[in-house]
Amino acid sequence: MKQRVTMKSLLHSMLKGSTALTLVVFGTGVVSGALRADEADCVLVDGMQTDACTRTNQGTAVDMPTGQGSEWDRSSPRAPEGFVLSIDGDTFVGDARIEDRIRATDLALEAADIQIRFDGLETKKRLDLEFDRRGHRVMLQSRLNYPGYISRAEMRVIDLAARGGPATVAVVPVAPNGAVTVDLPEGDNLSVIHRVYDAAGRYDETIALSLESPDDRGLVPGVEDGSNAMAVDRIPVRGGSVTVSGESVQGGAVVHTLGEAIRPDPSGRFVIQRILPPGDHQVAVSVDGASRPLSLSREVQIPQSEWFRFGVADLTLGRHKTDGAGFETYKRGRLSGYAKGITAGGYTITGSVDTQEEDLGDIFSMLDEKDPRSLLLRIDPAEYYPVYGDDSTFTEDAPTSGRFYLRVEKDGNYLMWGNGKSEVAGSEYLRNERMLYGLSGKWASKQQTSRGEPRVALSGYVAQPDNLPQRDVFRGTGGSVYFLSRQDISRGSETVIAELRDRTTGRVVSYQYLTYTTDYTINYVQGIVSLNAPLSSSASEGVVITNPGGDFDVNLIVQYEYTPVATDIDGYSTGGRVEAWATDDLRIGVTVQNETTGDADQKSRGVDLHYRLGERSYIELEYAESDGPGFGSTYSYDGGLILETDPATAGTGAARRFETLLELRELGLDLDGTFTAYGESRDAGFSTLDYSSLYDEKLWGFALDVQQSEKLRWVLYNDQYKNDDGKKERESGLELSYALNARDTVSVGIEQIDRDTSSETGTRTDVAVRFDRKQSADFSWFVLGQASAVTDGLRKNNRLGFGASYKINDKWAVEGEVSDGTLGAGGRVLATYRDGERRSRWFGYEFDPDSTIAGDELDGEDHGRFVIGARDQINDSLSFTGESSYDLLGEARTLTNSYGVEYQQSDYLTYSASFEKARLIDDTVGSEMDRWAISFGARYEDQKIAASGRLEYRQDDGMLNGTNRDGRTVALTAKARYQIDESQRFLFSLDAVDSDTDESSLPDSTYADAVIGYALRPVDNDKLNILAKYRFLYDKYGQDLDGTDARGPKQVSHVFSIDAEYDLNDHWTIGGKLGYRKSKSADVGSTIYADNDAWLGVFNARYHVVHNWDMLFELRQLNTVQANTRETGALVAVYRHFGNSFKAGIGYNFGSFSDDLTDLTYDDKGVFLNIIAKF
């Protein structure tokens, strides 16, 4: 049954001008088809209608809703005529005493190129800071758009390299949107966080911005540009956004508005936005320092509540002809609608529903079902017509993979059904960052601890994954470009983390989430992550060098989602976390996760306890257990060219963790220092995203770091690890550091190693001496010597080394170290340049005697890795980035190059290009592999034309580990919109992919989809309206069938259609449609294509009386070329309106086919009753 198509055709046939389109689609209650004075006896005489004038809908009364701005004004008397008419603020008809003061103000603002705009109640908070460091002093500037909700603000200076972990070393008050100058305290790696508080003690804060290098984010000092660096969002804000903007402000002038003084940018532009509470506000604007000073004010009303909503209910009852000779009765319907608003109580509610047309018994029972077509139908440019000529835009405000979306939010708490990213964090073992479809929510109590934390917080989800997860782990290369193991990944699904992991025990020492654009960018099609700063491969601490290549591995972890080529994604993901502060110092958390996606059936649960003993001191306990096949990962040691798959660890296991940091002075001791300790026990089979235990393993350790006096510091430490496979390792040591004077320090260390592994067993005692000199504020260096005093079974570790750090000027800095000894040479050097004007350079070289390739020991000698790169904003129009990395890993050598450029030719046109090339040569097996990735893009936009396009190419050639890695992918996307004139619009879109791959992440096939649309909608005369569309589809793979992994037929098709209508008079409209389909299709696996061409012609006449009657008379003819058949049909329908929101109609289809060329069934003949309600 395809009666739905007939009803849609009828609805489209009633469209008449852009106002009517608004009526049908949005149901706002606007009347279309305004009465024209062209009927008999209704011609205006001296501006008046004659008494003889009569109209068809005379006597019909309909209640019409009024919108904002339609209130009856009782503030002033009316003129005798009963109205006041003013143009541009000047009254020329009516009472001359009434002045349009608001309009006069608008004209004055327009003359000054200044706009005051109320943006609605949907608010988006922004919090950021900018800084300017000069030596040991730094100016910190607060930036936020909600100062009216803030009671106090502060800048928190953090030393990321403090003993025991990051420590707050200074807290400086600052006025919201104010500035403060700070003398920086001592610290090796200082960063700053901007934190603001509301009256209840809740706080928001930014990410930590490094003070060790210039801020090169491109911010213009003193100019608001909408930047946002918020990391913690806890302050609820209710109100509306007001934006004041201007252009062509005279140089040197200062704009005062919304309580701020703004200096326009060099072009004379400025913009400022503030969130104001509900109520009436007088927004004043003054411009000082210009040749023509300006001072104006305008009243802005922020309402308590604001809503937008529409909906359509469609019911069809009928009898139609079946495939046989009989008839059958059907009852079908569709319910669709959208609503978004803010209630007076502060709730933001967003909801949408679209049941699709189904049997009445199935409409509501299928609401929670996942519909793989739903998202595609929302964004498919070829659905109906790609352009309707009304300049409408598309916004996905209710993302859902099903038929229903609802989000209720207040004060940062929400409950949602739809698509979203899970938010389960707070546990060291169990966390989840997945893109899911289903039910999710988060709630935090209003009650706060003394530190601004919510007393109770809940988060959870019950959902279906849209894609499969992938986790790639990259060892830092000293560079910034990393190739993911998959291509065509889901946009916005990535979670990027920089991790520090103990090389011996695998313990995660620390990690940091990276922020998109601030820390990295990503190419979703080619699967390339580019960091904004190079990432080193290792890190070390202490006097004794245990591992020449570093004691800790620095890893980049990228978790993301991708759509598999031939896998059906079934199952559910459920999880949640509840945490509560029993006191201001004691927090208890419980986390549960279940994953039943694809082959996985993973269950995890855990409980954790956090107890604060002071500002920094704490104790943590955690217990977690898992049951299932685990999570696999891929590892790469060269930035993604060579990937090693780490299979999941299946089984059941548990893990226990203990961790503490104790600040000695917070414990009441008269000493500066910290005591840290940890202990973990993980069973074989325990598996999470970060851990996978093949054997039972235990590890524990402690470190006591004491500043005994101004000159003497000592550290005592012990670390132990063992597992059931027989591996044991213990490291114990004592270090003493003594400051000889203000610039010289001598350190002595002794360390004992006890090791029992498959490669070596024995003990060793090493003694080391190190001398550090701080030559100046910009230059420091050290020398070290180390010897193995006692050895028993282990190789000696005798070493000599030298290192230095030199800040050449405010822009250039260089640091490095080198050592050599019995365990091999190791070292690194890194030179960096950053000028704060978005220009940076870096050059690095490192070599590590413990280097591996694909997890295995090297064959041959490691000659190190070279990295050189640059980012440059050459001028206002041209920016460039480039990096090259060359690994000489023994018998295997890799070379990677990455370049990118963006050129803004004008205010309208921008070009971009990128190029990545990688080459691997492995002499051990005589194999070579090359990888190319090229991208070209362009975008243009002015008042009439908006166009963009991108061409992507990637190719792999050669062998890797005995596997043929040949593959090629070409992707092209383009779209364009052209406003020919006020009445005509043109639209074009193209998506094309040609791939020859192993189908691990992209199908091996060719696909192209091109759409051209045209619309004629005259603005001065709506008698004639035309819509036209052409679509070309070339699909040699076959699309998914009903969301399963089964593939549908391959096809090559051209579809053309044009609709036109013409108003004969106020009531009669004639129209027609011509459609042509030229198509070839073949079953999957077959190379034999069958033609299936068809022509469709439709002629109709419609009779329309506003709010009374609608009638449709339609003739159709369908010709199938290959079958040589001709079907002729007719359709008659009559509708009666009842009020403004309801109509009912009855009709009969005399033909057995519909007007949809993709409808290959012939079961449309029959009678139908259709009822439509809208609001």
C-alpha cells in the first residue's frame, strides 16, 4: 500500500508561496493565500470596498494565534481613524502625538553600523582567558559572557611538575572580565586555570593553559571573539543572550555597553555578548573617542519562557486493490512534530517524533525501535526536492537514530532519549566514552561541598551503539602527526588522551584529556590526528638512570567509533555511576557497565573511595571486576605506519587499587614534602579499556620526598612488581640533593635493582652523582656520572651524561641530554620556536637503546629518530604547517612527511591543501611499503553563492610483515548554493567514493550520489511556482538492507522530475509533474545489469477556498520502457476545513500506481478517507 505518496502529493499541491510552506511544515498558524481584490464587485473605490462585494468564504470565522509583538497597545490614545501608521519612525497617518521611538533608535543604530540583538533564551556559556607573559610577570585577562551570575573569580597558577603531582602554587583574585598582573612563583612547568564561582559556591573553570610558551591560539588582545576554553561546567545560568555588534567604528574609539569597554579590532568591528536574567533591561551603547560620538539606548525584554513547536497528525482509512482480484481495508497513520522551549521554571525541553507512516497498531509500539534510515532521511538532500526556494536552513537539533527524541535539561542536569556521548568518568579502572543511541542522563544535587563539588551526582545510559569502538595507542614519536588504524570514522566520536605509563609495570601514572582545536585536529575521512605540539616518546625522573630511554612511556590514546563494512551491530550498552560526598572530605563512587555489542559480552563493575586529608592530601581505594572477552587495541611505535594488534584478554578477573598522596605540612609535620604510595593487584582475565591482564599481577611502591632545609632535599623510594608468569622486579633507592648556592646543586643517588625475568635474573646496585647549574634565568645545564657498584647476574649500568636547557630569547628555546654507557647510548634534543603570533618551529632528535618495532626488539642498531616541523601564519591570508619524521630503527627505517596550507584569497574565497607521505623499509624481510594521503579543499561564500568542496586521496603500496597492504581510496564531496535572484535558487551536492581496499574500514567499491535542484518562487507574483530535481546514483556496492549486514542490489540510475503550478485566479490552480527514471540494477555478486526505465506524467487542478474547501483532480500516466506497458490513472479528493487546525477529506484513486518512480508496487487503486490535524 503506497497511499502515503498520494497524500504527500496532495499536501505539496496545496503549497502556495513561502508562507504556505511555513504553514504546512511548521504549523505556526500563519494564513496563506491572502485575499486579492480581483473578484467581481470587490475592486477598491477610493481605497474602500463597495457594499456589493461578496467572497466565497464570507462568514467563515477562524481563531488565529498571535505571536510576540502582536499585543494590543493601550498606552496611548488612538486617532479617530482607529490606527496609527508610521514609517521609519515618522507618523504620517493618525495621531501625531504618538511617536515610534523604538524604530527611531533602530535607525540611529543602523546609521552607526551598530546592532543590538536578543538571541533568545537558549544560552551558551563561554569562559576563557588570555595572557601576556614578560619574564617573571604575566598579565592575565578574564573572559566570560555571564558576569552577572558570578560572585567572585580567580586565576589559579598550577605547577604541573611539582613533587607528588600538579600543585596550586598561587591563587589570585580577579574581577570578571577584568585583568590582573601576577609575579610568577617558582615552578618548572607553570600553567594557569581561570575559575569563577557563583553565590552558592559552585564553580566553572577553564582548561590549564601553559605559561611556558606564548599563547598562539590567535586571540586578539582585548577583542571578544567567542572563544571558549571551559573544562568544568557547574554553574547554572538562566536567561537570554543579548549581542551588541558593530562595524566601521572609527580607529581609536572605545565602545561602552553592557558594563564593558570594548576596543574594536583594526577593521573597526566589535562584538560583545552577555547572558542577562529574565526581565526588562535598558541596553545603552556609547562610542567615545570618535569624531562623531554616539550615545543611544534600547529596551530589551528577556522573557521567562519561550517556545517553538509544531506538529501534524495524519490518519488514512481506505480500501485498495490487492495483487489478486480482491480488495482489502487498511488503517494507516503518521504522527510527527517538534517542540523546543524553556519553561518559567527553568527547564529546557527539546522533543521530536516521527512515527513514519505505519499501520495504526504499530505506530506507537515502534517508537523505541532503532531506525537506520532516520538520520539519513533527515539530511538526505535528495528527499523530495533539495531546494524549495525559501532560503531555509537545516539544523539537527534532535539527533536520534530512531523515531523519537526527548531531552529535558535544567541547571546542567538532563534526561535524554536519542543520540549522545556517554558520560561515565571518575573511576581509574572503569570509564566509557561511547557514541550511543538510547536513554542517558546526568544529575547533580544542588547541595555543594565546601569546595564546590555536588554532594550527589548520577550518570547513566541504556543504549544501542551506532558503530563499533576502536582504540589506538601510539607511542610518542617526538612529532605531531599520527595515522589511525581506521578510515571514515564517526565525526565527533573521538576521545584523545595523553598518557604517562610505567614502562616496567604497565601502571598508568597520569593522563590528560586533550581538547579538539586547542590540542589537536583530526581528518575524519583519512583518519589522521594532528597535535598542536610535538609529543615526546618518554619521560624520566630521579638521579639514577635505570632505563636509558626513559622510565615512563608517553602514549597518545585515541578511542573512536567507526562503521564496519560487513558486520551487523547488535546488542546493548548499559552503564552508570553514582558518587556521593558523605562529608566534605569523603567521596564514595559505584560504577557499573555492561557491553553486549557484536562479539562482546563484557560486564564490569566497581566501587571506589576518595578521602581528602587536606588541599592536596588524599587516600583512594578502588575495587573493580570484569567478566567477558575484553577489549582489544592496536599499538604503534612509529605514528601509525606499523600497527600491532593486541588481542583482547578473555576471562573473569578483579582488580584492587590503593593510592595516596600526603602533604607533610597538612599532616601537622614541620617539613615541606610529600609521601606518595600505591598498590595494585590484578587477576588474570581482568580487562578494561586501559588494562588487560594475562597473568595474576601485583605491584606496589612508595616515595618519600622531603625538603629537609633550604639546601637539603632527599627522596626515598621503592617499587615492586611480580606476576604468576614468574616475572619479578624491584627498584629501591635513596637520593640526596644539596644546594651549594643559589645556582649550583649536587645530587647523589643509590639504587638497587632485583630482577627475575625471562631475559635476565640477578641484582645490581648503582651509584650516581649529578651536578646541576642554573647559569642564568634562561640557561641551565647538568652533568652526571653513574656506575654499578655491585652486580650479580645483571649487566652493568655505567653511564656518563650531559644535558642543558637554554631559552635563547622570548621565542626560541632548546633543551636536550645525552648519555652513553654499558647499556647503550641514549639521548634527545628539542629546539622550539613560538612567537605568540601563531608561528612555531620545532626540531628534535632522539635515540633510545630500548627501542622496539611492532613490540619486538630491533634487528641491528638504532640510529635514532629525527623530527622537524613548523606552523606559520605567514600573513592574514596564508597559513602553513609541515612536519617530517625519519626513524632509523635498526634494519627497519620509516620516513613520514606531513604538510598543510590554507590560503584565504579574499573575504569570500579560501583554499586548503594537505599532503602526508610515509615510507617503511624493512631489510630483515626485504619488504617496503609507501603511504600517500592528499587532500584539496576550497570554500566560497558571499551573499548569493556558497560553495565548498574537498578531494581526498589515500594509497598504500607494498608489503608489511608478509601481508600485502596495497589499497587506494578516492573521496570527493562538494556542495553549492546559488541565489540567482530574489525568486530563483539553485543547489548542487556530490558525494563520491572509489576504493580498492581490504574492506577493514572502507568497502571495496565505487559509489557516487549527485543531486541538482532548482526552485522558482517569485517574490512579487506567486502565480507560477516551479521545483525541479535531478539525481544520479552510481552504487557498485549495494546499500544495507534494513540496517543489517545484508547488501541490496547494485544500481546505476538517473532520476529527473519537475513540478510546476500556476494560479488561474484566487481559487483555481493548475499544475503538473514530469518524471523520468533511467536505471540499471544487478544483484550482489552479479555483473549482469537489467534496465528499468520509466516515464511519469501528472496533470492536476486544485480548487481552494481559504479555511473552507480544498479539491484535487489529477490525471496520471506511467510508461515502463522495457516492459512496454502504459498505465493511466486518475485521482479525485475533496477536503473540508474545520477551524484552523483540522481538516478531513475523501478521495478515490482510479489507477493502481502512485506518482513515486521508486514505487515498484501497483496496489494504490481504491477509496480513502484522510484526516489531518496540525498545530
